[in-house]
Amino acid sequence: MTLKNMRHVLIILFISMLLCQSLYALDYVNKNVNIGILVDVSSTVVGGSQNFTILDSTGKKLKFSKGTITLSCTQEGIKVNSYSLHAPITIFPSNNIIFVNSQAYNGYLCIKKLKNKMTVINVLAIEEYLKGVLPREVGASWPIEALKSQAVISRTYTIANFNKHKDQGFDLCSTTHCQVYGGLSHHTHLTNQAVNETNREVLTYKDKVIQAVFHATCGGHTDSPEYVWNWQDIPHYLKGRKCGYCNNAPYITWEQVLDEHFINEKLSQNNKIGKIKKINIKGKTSAKAAKEVEIVHSKGTINLNAYQFRILVDPWKIKSHTFESIKVKNDKIYFKGKGWGHKVGLCQEGTKGMAQKGKTYKKILLYFYPKTKIETIKFI
Ligand SMILES: [Zn+2]
Ligand SMILES: [Zn+2]
């Protein structure tokens, strides 16, 4: 081989490597996702509006006409009417619609058994799953461009977090821990339209699907995950941005009063503390949230990461770690703050504000996740 030929081969190899790298990141995405909709239950009611079939792990097959049946967990396996089945069992509806405790879901069910409890997993196409997420994650009355941006980030989040609940035998749960999912019963015309109009679109950065974290209301500026989750090597798209579009959100400012006893009990799970006398806000993140809180108590002082403090106490009662003031008075603790959520990534109320100002979903996404690209994935 001549030197010139060799150079050509090397160039072709290099281009192929680049292409392969890019394709590998976006191709080979599973068409289906496994969602844990009930975890550790003793019994559940399932059913179909048409015929459905149950298949157990030994190959035993039971056919049912439309209606409901009760599944219960026994020492040996799963009991259905008078039949005893070996777990895991799979339930296939003939019309792709299955009911669990009166809620309708697309796809089919896989029911696994662990330590005499059942986990009910809904297996369905990602695009169908997203139609059950959007109405629960954002209001179905939101502007279409905001719904479309949520569709893209929910799809991106799903693909980047396959196997998040691997230990429990499914991909994602159906709560705020992953993404809130309500199934077919919650579908709306507009949220379905948002999923359809962004079909297979995801956000990528350097040819990889991004970690599309998002939250409800940033309160003015999104934050870097280094302060919140102590991440290192923060990608450019998650470094935090000025928002200014969530000023009309319900929790743009909030106040909360909690009993000293309530907070003390929560913090005492990890630290031995006396009566809380004062809570000082220590340091600011780049988004003007608190870095730490210093808790002065009758037996000493402890410092906690401000976000962790919120999670330890109660993330529903303390809406964010953007504290404006924390005062202790007469066994009560008074909080004033801004925004709702961890403040990292896209601000959902900000997308609503941007869409109301006429911005397209592509502009919105590239604003909150700068230097990313919108690309189309292929399912297998
Ligand atoms: Zn989860
Ligand atoms: Zn915002």
C-alpha cells in the first residue's frame, strides 16, 4: 500500500469512526419502555375492554373475555381466580388497552414477584408512554410550543435513563422520582399533538443524548448541578441560565411556617441535634440560591448543603433552596423563598412564559440547554 493510499484509508477509517460514534449514540434505541406503575403490592385488579390473555413463566395460558379479574400474591406465585400461576406473568390485551385498578394503559403488563409482593410493569412504546406523561407533568392547557418542548425533554430523559430502576426489574417509575405517568386515562388532544409533532426528536450534545433534567419554576435563574448534586465536569448545556420567563408562576415566591419539632425530627434521622435556635443561609450559588444552611442548635452547629436540607425536611413543604430568609421564633421556623424544584436544566414555567411570548419549542429548548442539537432517533 502506498503512503497516499494509506492516508486515504486512514481518512476513511477516521470518518467511519466518527459516523459510527454518532450513530451508536442515537441508533439502537429500544422502541418499548418498562414503567413500574405499582410496586410491592399484595393484590391488584386488572382487566380489559376486549379479550385478554395471561401467560405465566411455565407457558401456561389463560384466556379471559372483557371484564376485570383480581390478582393476588401467594407463597407459590400469583393467584388469578382459582388458578395458581408462576411469576413473572404477562397480560396481553387483544386491543392494546389494559386496565389496572380502573386506569387504562396502552401496551401490555408484566407482573413480577419479589418477596411475596408484586410489581406491576406497563410495557409500551415510548411514544405512547410520553402521551401518558405530558398531561401529568405539565398542564394540558399550556401553549402548544411549551407542550412540544416538554415532549422532547421527556423523550430525551426517558432514553437517557433506561434501567434507572434495574434493581426492581423495570426502567422508570411513574412518580416524580422519574416522570409522572398516568397512562391512557389521562391523554388529551393537545398533549398527544405535542408528542406526534415532535415524533422521535431528542436533544443531543456531542452526539450523545443529554441528561435533560428539568424542574417546575427556577425563580429567575437556573442553577448548575455542581451545587445541587455535587456533580463534577458539568456539560456546557447544564451550567445555568438567566430565565425571567417564570415571573407569573404560582410559586415564583412562597412562604412556609414549620414547627421546630417537625424539622428537628427530620434532621435527627442523620444528625444528633438539640433544639434549633437559628438557621443561617451560607453562600450563594451562581443562580442566587443558598449553597448551605448553618443550623445553630442547643448542642452545637451543623452545616448542610441547602438542597439536601430541603430534601431531608420535606421537598413538598419547602419548595426550593432559593431562600430569601429563614427565621426561628417561638418554636416555629419561618421560610421565605423563590421558585419550585431543584433549579437545574429546563424551567417548565419558563417554557410556558416563552411560548406565550411566541417562541417556538426549538428556540425554547436551545435557550435552556445551550449548544445542544435536536436530532431524530431510530427505534428498533
Ligand atoms: Zn423513579
Ligand atoms: Zn424560570
